[in-house]
Amino acid sequence: MRRLPIPLFAALLAFLFISACNPDADIQPADDNMYAETDDYDAWDTDRNGFLATNEYGEAVNGLGYYNNWDADRDGFLNTDEFNARRDYTGFFDRWDTDADSRLSQDEYNAGLNEVGLYNDWSSYYPTWDTDRDGYLLDREFHDGLFREWDADQDNLLSSNEVYGGLYNTWDYNRDGMLDRTEYERGRGYWNVD
């Protein structure tokens, strides 16, 4: 099975995107409890082969409705303004900021990557995201870096394929292009990031 050509770092943004979406009062999520939607691996495995393919996964996650909630202008893409206007998400930044000083040191960033098993894949991004070169990642630097990495075609827009493909690739821990039940359970656990 072929994997989507989405940069691996899209995974981190996927965690933030799904785990911390808290829609405004006038925008309602597809379901009040998105976690309930993720509890049935068998329902997501529509071809009943014991694995989730990218299309099965994308359709299931799309059914949760969170991408559409972020797309304020309803053009089918997330631009940087829409992405950055959603400052109600904090997700991994806050979780990894262990000293609560509103910035990530290189050590905090590396420890966070180790937590999710992606140190070898993502550790080199830290210096390029530190745009003010002060040795720390501020919230804005962190999220701007995520957006740039997620934007696979570099058009300054995030398509639903970039969002769902990045999330799928993140959950595929053994990188075989298929999600088994163990990978699904492990990935689902990261949707609950505070």
C-alpha cells in the first residue's frame, strides 16, 4: 500500500489539530464527543481486512467535522490566518513546556519528541523554527513551523488531504502504510493531549 506523500512532521500538527479543536459558539462540531467516534476500530475498517487504509481513515476522521469547523471562509482550505486565529489550541506546546515559561527549550522539545517516538524524524526542525534565534521556541514560532511543515505543496493552504494524510502517517508507527488495531489505539491516545 502506498503512503501519502505528506511530510512526517505533519503528524505533530495533526495532534494539535484534532486534540485541541474547541469550536466557537457559532460553529458546532460534528459530535459533542469526538472520542466516542474513535472507539470503534471495526466501524472504521469498512473493508473488514483488519487494517485501516488511508481512504478508510480519512473518511472516518473527516466524519468528525473538525476540519470544516476551522475553515471559516468555507473555501475548502485552511490558510495561515484561519489556522493561527484558532489560538484556543495549545496541545503539545503546553504539554511539552514542562517549566511553564511559555517557551520550549531544545531539551523540552526533544523530550516531547521522545514521548511520541519521533525524535529521530523531527529533531532537526528546532533550529529552523526558532526564527528569532534566541534558543527557544515561542508559541507562534512553534505553530508557524508546524503549518509550514504540514503544507506539503507549499501553497500556504492546508487541504483536508494534508490534514488527514499527516494524521494517518503519524499513527502508522511502524511505517508500513497500514494501521493495525495496536497503532490505532496508540494514536487515538494522543488525541487526548491537554
